[in-house]
Amino acid sequence: MNVEFSVDGLERLKGRYAKEIQELQSTGSDVPIVYVAKENLISFLSSIRKEEGFELSFLADLTAYDDNPPLGEIRDYGLGSVRKESGDHRFVVVYQLLSLQTKDRLRVKVRLNDGEDCPSVVSLWKSANWLEREVFDLYGIRFTGHPNLKRILLDDRWVGHPLRKDYPIKKYQRFEDAASLESFGLSLDESDPAKKQIDDDFEEEGDIFEGSQTLINIGPQHPATHGTLRIACKLSGETVIDSHCEIGYLHRAMEKLGEVKTYHKFIPYTDRLNYCSALQNNVAYVTSVEKLMGIELPPRNTYIRTMVCEMARIIDHIICVGISAFDLGAMTYFLYGFHQREECYSLIESLCGSRLTTTYTRVGGLSADLPDGFLPRMKKWLDGLEDTLKEMDKLLTNNRIWVDRTKGISAFTADQVMTYSMTGPCMRASNINFDLRRDRPYLAYKQLEFDVPVAKGGDVYDRYLVRVQEMYESIRILRQIIEKMPSGPIWADDKRIRIPDKGRVHNSMESLIHHFKFFMEGFDVPEGEAYVPMEGPNGEVGFYIVSKGGPKAYRLRIRAPSFFMFQPVPEMVKGENIADVIAAIGSVNIIAGELDR
């Protein structure tokens, strides 16, 4: 997948921003990297967002890494003695930018010394609020101008910053006391300035609230938030006047694990991110590693990976629209879809031996080829699925209760979607016609025909419609794959990553040693970095990997769509009824495994 600027674009970038840019690196197959001094960061980002020809107005991600940890023996990471030379920077803050007009990407970096602050970009993108809080939480980097810089995944009482390289892997900390609602700034105190401002805002809009105000928790218990999300709502009657989303209930230090596991051993962890579409995560992760290594895949591999990505999209959308309908009382719709989802899982089980957590891909290959009779079985499933979707459409799409509960509810404009960095069906439901499969084709998508469903209202109903239409398009894609599936090998011809066949392992000492070293020690990946964005069922999913050589990632960042979908929920539900909060959450499809990581 080529996501690099043209040569003319790079030259124009250097010429236009010669004063702001400290260093510009052209990285071949990956995106260009621009280093900017922190003093010039805001002016550079503000300008390049609107500059004609660049228009890098979409913040795809914001993260950091510990580039030069202090002098010491860091055994947990297999780095040996890592010396921080005098005057070197300690951290690098990374901004992944995207232009929806040119489809180009740019990676902007800022070097910081230990204890040095970085300017906040929340004034440019609201999505940076949570992103900067996460960097502060895990690295301790402070952002000047941030409106509420506090921990987001860990408890406020946590000591240290776990993604720093000098933080021990097994330094556990335990807290038994729960946080109060007041800690979210949702106090009912009449003197609370935040309360007064909210009340003033609603008075200006002509809304009158009678009766006392109430603080209420939605989640993290079942139902509605599915055991892993918490929304603290401030109500006047049944109307939401303020709310706060809390995350971290399923935080498992995935990115930390990605730095201590070999590239191969991290594959099963990708299943546990968006566990509704594990196959998509598998493909996205290994593709990033393959990009670092310069591995070219055979055609059959790319077609099979495209196939499993579309299967993942269907089962993810089925669970999203089914559970959303179930939460609002439409149980029959959920049961119709769930049956077809289980049929798909049976296909997946025949493919790799697992249903939910698949671990199907390998770096440079797949765990197994398609079993005999797989494609005819898939065709039969697609026929049944299409008939079921038509029945489901009759059951719900024009159902008056469903329409009343979803139409006009929690609507988001295109500008709101952009500032919160929302992607996928939620973006397209707000009339932004962007899909990575079409606009930056990867795998076999360039050889396939499909349409990209777009809606204009941006409400709960439109998010539902987009997902339903995407399932029809996925069926269309899978039918083409059945017809076009090429023969040939499923593994890249690369000795660095090729796992020896079992027959050779059992009969050859050299192959047995190779097998043992591969699984125990891993394979070396050259120095460099890569980010491969893919159009996951819930939006852009990608793995940003920084390698300093060796069998483990130096930094593994997971760009999780749900993280960007949950942050705007308070703005979505402000002024809505309490019952509509459930509809809003279901429509943005939060999967806590990838939200918290």
C-alpha cells in the first residue's frame, strides 16, 4: 500500500515550511516524517491543516515513545545496557495526519527532553483531549494548555508511567476504593461554575428543566454498557445536561506486552482487541510487520486475507446492529442476525480451528490454506445471509418504533466527526465519503468492485443504515473473491519468516533447530518504523511499530477505532433523554477490548 507523498509534494513541503521543519525524512514505502520544534508545532499544524495541496486536516492518531531511556540495564525489553547521552532528547511525540482530499499522510514528530512540556493541540482537534491524556498517563509528558490533563487509563493514585522503558514490567499497583461521581466534575453543588455554565447554555436555547437534578451511573455493569463502560450522567428530569465517560475497566497493557513479546508471539493478543472482528486485527498487525521487513505476499494470500477481513466486517456489523436493536427492545432482529453470525463462525472454525479468537495470520503467511470445499460452503452461507438481511430489513428499517427511537437522535455533523477523528461507518453516516479500501487500496481490494454507503444525517438511524448496506457490499465482495480466488502458495518466499513444515521438523535436525529458534527467540526485524491503516469494521485500525532491530518491537502503538468513538459520546447525548444514551452508545459500537487495550 503506497501512502507516500509524491516527490513534488515533498519538495513543496520543504520549501513552504523551511523555517518550521527541523528535519524531513523520506522513508520509502512508509509516510514522510517531519520533525518540528515544539515552539513551531501549533503554527505548523494550524497552517498545514488548511494549506491548499496539503489539507492535512484529520488527526488520525497521537502517541509517543521513550526514545532515549536513562542509563541502566533494561532486561525486560532485551535491550541490554541503554545509555542516554548528555544532551539527547528523551521522548518523541508523534502526530499521524491525514488529508481526506489528497489521501496523503504525514507523520509529524516533536523531540522532548525529560521533564519538558509539549504544546497541547486540543484547540485544533478535540480528539487530542483523550490522546494527550493517554500520553501523559503512560509516559508522564505534560501538555501545556490542555483543559483537563489527568490520567485516563490508570488510577489517579498510580505512581510512575508504565510505558517508559525504565518502568519494570511486573510493578503492579492495586487500588480498592472506587472514584466518586464528584471526581468527574459532575457535582450538584449550586456554586459549581461548570453547573452554572451548563444551566446558562440551556436557558439560552430556551429549554426549561423542572425538578431536582440527579447524578446517575450508566454501567459498568450490564445491561446496556456490557460490563466494561461507565457513563456518569447529570440529569434534569430525564434530560442529560452533562456526562462523563470513564474507561480503563478492561485495560490489559497490550502496548506494553507488544514491547516484551516477539513479533510472532504477539499475534494472539491482537485477537483480544476487537474480539468481534479478530481476523481484521490479525491482518492489520502482521501487515505492519511485513511492511517493516519489505515482504511481498503471493496473490492467494492477499485474496484470502481480503476474504477474512470482509467476513470480520459482517460478523462485527451483525453484532453491532443486533445488540443495538436488542438494547432498544427489538429481540427478534438480534436473534435473526446472531444465527447467521454463528454460521460464519463455523466457517472460520473450519479455516483455523477457532471461532472467536482466531490467530489466523502469520508474518508472511497464514496458519493454514483454505480447507476442501470451503468456498462452496461460503457461497451457501452468503445466500442464506442475504435472505436473512432482507428479512431483517423488513422487520426493522421502517418499523415506526425503531425510527422514532433512532431518527434525529445523537446526530453529529461532518465537522464534529472531523474534530473527534471518528472513522468508519460513523464517519460515512455524517456524509464524509471516505473508505481506505477504495481510496488507498490494499490487499486485493483494487481488483474488486464495491460501493461505499454514505448517509447525510449522522444520527443513530443513519449509522444503522450504513452498517446494513456495508454488509450487502461485503457479500458482493466475497462473491467476487469466490470467483477470482487464485491458486498458488499462501506464504511469501522469505526464509526470515517461513515456519518449517511439520514433516521436515520431524525428520530433519536442521529444521527442528530452525523451528525451535523461531518460536523461542523470534526473527529479527530491521530498524525503522511503519504504520499500516486499514478499514476495519469500526473504523481505521492500525499498528504503528517502531523497531530498533531485534525480535521485538521497540514501540507498538495500537490505533483503536473505539477510543475515538467513545470520547464524543457526552457531546452526542447532551440534551437527549436518558433512554437515548443507550441508543447512542450502541450506534458507535464501542468494543472495550480495543478501547482500553
